[in-house]
Amino acid sequence: MRSLTGLPAPDSATPSPPLPGRLDRVLSLIERAGNALPNPIVLFSGLFALLAVVSTGLALGGVSVTVPGTDTTKQIGGLFTGEGLRWLLENLIPNFATFPPIGAVLVLIMVVGLAERTGLLETVMRATLARVPRTVLPYAVAVVAGQAHMMSDVGAIVLPPLAAMVFRSAGRHPVAGLIGGFACVTAGYAAGFTIGSLDALYVGITQQAASVLPAADGLHIHLLINYFFTASSSIVLGLLGGFLIDRVLEPRLTPYEPADGAPEAEDLALTPVQRKGLLATALVVGAYLAAVLALWLPPGAPLRGDGGAFVPSPVLTGIVPVLFGAFLLAGLTYGFTVKKLTGTEDVVTAMTDSVKNMSGYIVMMFVAAQVIALFNWSNVGVLLAVKAAALLNSTGVTGFWAIIAFVLMASCLNLVVVSGSALWSLVGPVFIPAFMLMGMSPALSQAAFRIGDSATGALTPMNPYLLLILAMVRQYEPEARLGTLISRLAIFVVPFLAVWLAILGIFYGFDLPLGPGAAIGLK
């Protein structure tokens, strides 16, 4: 990543003034701190080694931990003992093979990648935005951006330039669409009423981290435990993002005059073939979802849970296979209709390429799985959770104040550890059990982490897409610099953080379920 000082200095033609020196120094500090961190794989390997040494020292010292509210006393186990080495040899492969996020994430990535490579997801975005009235456009862009995590990181690449084109075609400032679209994708990344691989990643780590306490035995942790929260958040944040684009960001931009080399305005209307593909896809996926609901909703339906319950039920437990079927049918129907797919070999290639791009994630999850498994087996995770809960209680930081503190901590860490999977794997095994000991459910901990993992993502120089967006901005404003971009993105961070926390506060205060069968507190 290029350093801040490697960017060209602005001159009198710069559209926005440079950032104050103090803020420049803060951004440089964040960049240096992030660059000083090792690769997440190396980070987890070091954490595993440290945990191995610490657990062995505690085990040799005869340390044990009593879970508050129970008679359960857990002895700390050491990795560098006979028992620990036997455990590692017998469980190294199972730790990875049974790590919950792995299967769900890869299964969804295969079919979401298929839908993305056939052009379906971009076509859906175009169809959503192309005919939106000029006055409503910022709000439509922000709401669509809030669903972009369904596309994984591709959303941060596809939506901003598309939003710029839509804004320009509507006679609005393209930079407002570009920067606003990127800000809403990143700051609201973990919201949305769509479901994707991110949700599978979160819930898998949540499930593993919660399992260290006996209270987890009665919990039903599934992919939709935050769905009510994320769906409602995406609407509110969409309206907020649209307001910030329309009333704060765009008025601060100088009048737009096309620069040399600026992207030409293009017709965003769908071609007849694309419209035909979308219609066919909607009919097929609609029929599929109707069939799923018919097998779940009626009394006595085969996909009801025990005693005819909606929650838990096979539909919620098996929501990943349900989504797999929906995305697979969507990608195949659209791809073959628009001739992006011509045979089974094209389908296999598209799905294979999607998984190839996950190779780094798979290696990181192998090491992360060993760290979390060692946390659980050694009971060091329980010890840290008990100590953390006791510290929060002793300082009076309990209830929703503890959640706020956790969100702020995660927001700060997100500036230097930009990988959501890495960050949740680091903090989840400690704070999920700690909050459970304080009577708060894993669903609440995960919802709080979603806020911290998203709100500051647009600001950090460690964001791998930040310089890509800067290059796109320079197509319209050749003299723009990184400070210019970050000063404009900063408009979104505090409002998103505050409003998103307020939404979670409403759920907490009124004891509303965060998702199907996912209460705020432990029952």
C-alpha cells in the first residue's frame, strides 16, 4: 500500500482543501500501526504459540476457574503437556474440518460467485437504480449499498462506480454517488435484509465461541440470529446515508465539470436480453421460495420443528442449503438466459474460480480454528471471560454500557485489523462468554460486533479498496488526494455509528428479538 506522503500534493486547483496537519498525522499513525501488524495468518500463529505457553504455565500452576452461577469448576489444560499434545495430534484436522464458518462460507461463495460472474448482481443493481427519480437517487443508492455485503467484497468495487454513473446520468455530481456509495457499503457493511457469506462467517465463530459455557447448550444459534436487527438497520441507515449524500456531501462539492479522461455518461437501461433474464430469474426463484414456504408454514408441514414449532425448525437450521438453492437457481437461470453460460463447463468454472479466490481465507481459518479450539479445550477462554466480566462489573460498566464500550473498542481495532473474520476470531472467544456471564446472549454480542466492524471501515488507510476509490475519484477530480477522500468519507462515520447504536439500544431497551428465536438476554 502506498504511503500517504507518496500521493501528489494539492495545488490551487484542488477541489477540497487538504486535511489539517493533526489529522494527517493521525492517519499516518493508523497506517503505520496497520502496516506493522503481521499478516493475519502470522498473527493467529503467534497467538496460538502464546496461548500454548500461557496455558501450559497455568496448568502447571494448578489454576482452575469456576463459572459464576454454577458449581462447575474447570481446570486449565496446558498444550505442552502429555494430555495437551495428545489432544492436538487427535484434533488438529477435526478442529479445522468441523470449524463452523468453513463449510457455510464456501458453500455460499460458490453460488454467490456464480451469480456475480453471470452479471446477475450488477444487473439487479442497474435495474434498481437506473430509473430512480433524481430526488430519490441518493437514498436508493444508500439502501442498495446496505445490501452489498451479499456480494462480499465485490460490492465495494462494483457499486461505487455504478452509483457515479447513475448520478451523472441524472444530472447530479458523480463524485457524490461514488463516495457516498462506497461510504454506505463500508460503514453499513454488516447490515442488510439480504443474507450472504458474511453472516455465515459471523455465526460460525459465534457458535464456536459460545460453546465454552454450559449456558450455550440451550441456545439455538443459526444464520438468522441478527436478521431482524440487520434488516431494520439497513432501512434506517439507508435513509441516513441518503440524507448525508444529498444534504451534506454533495453540497460541499464544487460544481462538476467533466475533466479530461472522465468516464463518459452511459445509458444504464437494461437491454431486452437482460430484462428477459431478470424476469426468468424472478419467476424461477419466486417459485422455489414459494415451495420452501409451503413446506414450512402450513400446520403439520414437514419443515416445521418439533411440536410444529417455527423456531427452531429445519428451515432455520438449514438456511444455508436453502440460500444455496436460491442463488444456484438464480445464477443458472440468468446465466443461460443471457448466454453468459453456455454449458456445464462454464458453470463449473465460475463456481471454481469463486472458491479459488478464497484460498487465503481458508488458510487463515485453519490457523484461527486451532486458536479457538485451544481457547476452548484449555479453558483459558473461560478464564479470560470470567475475569473480563468481573472487571466490567467492578467498574460499573454493565448492561448496554458494556455493549457500547465493546462497539467502540471494535471500531478502533477495525482501523488496523480490517478483516472481519480475523477481528471476530480474536475478540469473540473472550467477549461472547464474558457477556453471557453478564446475562447477554451471543446474538447481542454478534450484533454489537457488526456495528464496530463496519462503522470505521471507510476511514482506515488499511482498507484495501480505499486507494482504488481514490483512483476512481481522480477520474472526475484529477487533483484529489487521499486526505480529500477521507475527509468526505468521515461525514458518514459518526452518524452511522451513533444511529446504529441507537437502533441496537431500542432492541435492547424493549427486549426485542434480534432474529428468529434470538433474544437479547439468556433465558
